[in-house]
Amino acid sequence: MASLSDLQREALLAELGGLRKFCLSLTGKAADADDLLQTTVERVLAKGMPDDAHPAKWAYRVCKNAWIDELRSRDVRQKYPHLVVDETEVSPSAEHTAGGEREIAAVSAALEELSTDQRLALTLVAIDGKTYAEAAEILEVPVGTIMSRIARARKHLVEIYGSVDKS
Amino acid sequence: MSTSDHEILSQYLDGELGASQVQQLERRLGQEPGLRSQLERLQSVNASLVSAFDIPGADTVPASVTRMVTDSGNSNVIAFPQRHKAGLGFAVAASLLAASGLLFFDQSQPGVPAGTSIDTLLVQELENTPSRGDGWNLLADGRKMRPVLSFQRVDNTWCREYMLETQGQQWHGVACRSETQWTTAVLSPAEGLGSSAAEFRPASAGDTDQVQDFVDSQALDIALSLKREAQLIKDGWK
């Protein structure tokens, strides 16, 4: 596999914004999203991509793999302690956190309760707006698997949000 | 609530159901309060997901990452060149902003450097010559010109950064194209200029990097690839 062709490079450039948002939805923090995006781009540039690969889907797949590698190599709760939100204890600093950041932290904490497979499928479709077919290509699983993972993920999130509401 | 119903509701939210399935589900939703409440809960969760990440800056890519991609090519994607600010002792001799609506610099303006206005020869170069990293295109009147890169401006017009050498003096500028005309947007002496250029000092003189500032503030995106630029040249920048 050689370096990227002109078209692949331009397609990658066009996809960087979407990838950044995907990284943010996975990591829940801007600085970590930038790191994950950089790792993704480094890998794509270092390893290239097949001539017949769809550049955007390929880049998302590399990003997904980089994220999974990150999860495997570290305990995510150590690296991303902000994702573990104690709903019963609001520190003064949290009170001053911007509303958007608080919302991301809360949603990320809920997403953290999902399996990695469910989280990736739900993130691609619900947050990044991919179709089931596109998500299936990126995650290299059948469309039916995407459908069931997303349904289970949503069901789980409803339970999480329901328990928070009750408490 | 069955697993199957959950999957159907989830597909409904994602717009993945066929028309007949949608019709069937909506009929059921009208008849089954439990199903409807579950859909509302799922919609609420979904809205939280979407709104949490639908924030300004979520898709903002660090410039360093963009550069990694643009710099990885040989020359097929031209990154805006890294320019260092001139030293403190460097006196900028001239920096001209074309008056709004004017096609050419007014040659009669006192102190306007000769040979720098967008005349027919320069228009031909801007209109027809691909960008290049080095070397010069020799014009019929002896001046030398090099289009450096092309980019789309925030107002969706096309602009080209260029170098111009005339009367032993090098100039660095950006020209932008309206429907039919190329107009100089910014022009300043290139570094290492001779004394002649130092004689012209418009109001904006003193800003050491007018071209860089213009590109930074006006470029909609990164520089065009050579392929895209070639297509625009072929299409008359339409």
C-alpha cells in the first residue's frame, strides 16, 4: 500500500471535521479528541489505504481501531477520569464549567456504560449521522448487527437516564 | 417491550424503516400507549446525544493535523506556506490595498510602484498559469511572475497569491477575481528588497506580513490542489 493518492488525500482533508467530531464523541474531551484525531491521521498517512478503499470510511475505521487500541492499552477510567461523573456530588469547579462541557461530560459518562461495540455503532449513527450501511462498513460488521447494537445501546441509555431521574 | 419492538423504534428514529414499516409502526403508536411512551423516552435520549456534541468547535480540526495531511503530498495539495514574520529591523516599504471597485491600481497615484498594477500581462498569468513552487514565468515586457497558490475566499471568489519581480524589486501579493476582473487585494515588497521600494509607504505600511494576514483572514479553506486549480483554469475560474 503506497502513500495516499491525490483524491484520497483531498477526501481525507474533507472528512477531518467529521472525524474530529467523532473523536470528541468517543473521548468526551477536546484535548483527547485532538490527540485521537492526530493518531488517526498519522496512521492513515503512515500505512496508506488501498486504491479501492472509500477514504472517509477507511479513516473512520482507522479512528475506531485507534480508539479501541487506546482502550486496550489503558484503563479508560484512569485516562479519562472526567468521564466518571458522580451525580450526587457537584464540586464548585463543576458548577462553573460551561454548560456545553457539562452536557458532554454527562452524556459521555452514560456512553461509557455501554460496551465499546454498542458505543461505536450508536456514536456513528446517532451523533455523526451515518447510515446503518455506512456504520456497518466502518465497523466491518453486517447491517443487522449495527441495528441490534444500536437498539440495545439505546435501551441501556434509557435505563441509565431513567435511574438518574428516579434518584 | 420486546427486543423486536425496541429495534423497530430505534430504526424509526434513525430513518432506517421502509415506508410501509413506518406506516405500520405509526398505526401501532396510535393504539399502544406503552409503545408510544418508550418512543418518547428513546427520542429524549437521542436528543441528549445529538445536542451534547452539536456544539461550536466540535468539528474544528487543529491546524497541525490539517498540515500533516497537506504536507504529506509531494505537490498535489499545496499547503499555505509557513511564513516567518520579518525581523524587527526590517522596514516594510509598501503595502497596498486596492480601492474597492477598482480593477487596477491607479498608476497616477503618487508613489505607486511602477509595474505592479494588474495589467493585461499579469491578468493573463493569473488567468492561465498554474501555481509553482519556484522559478519564474517571464512576461513579454521583461517582468517575472510566479503564481504561488490559489484559494477560495470567504466570499466564494477565487484568489491567487503570487510573486512579481519588476525593475530588480520583488513583490508579494494576492489578487482576487470578480466575475470578469482580477484585482490586487494586497501587495507588499518581498523580503530583501532594495532601497527603491522603501520609498513608498502607504498608510498600511508597518504591518510586516500583510499577505499572510490577508490569507489567514480571507481564505475559506486550504489552498487548492493543482488538479482543482487546473480545472478552474480550464473552466475560466467559473
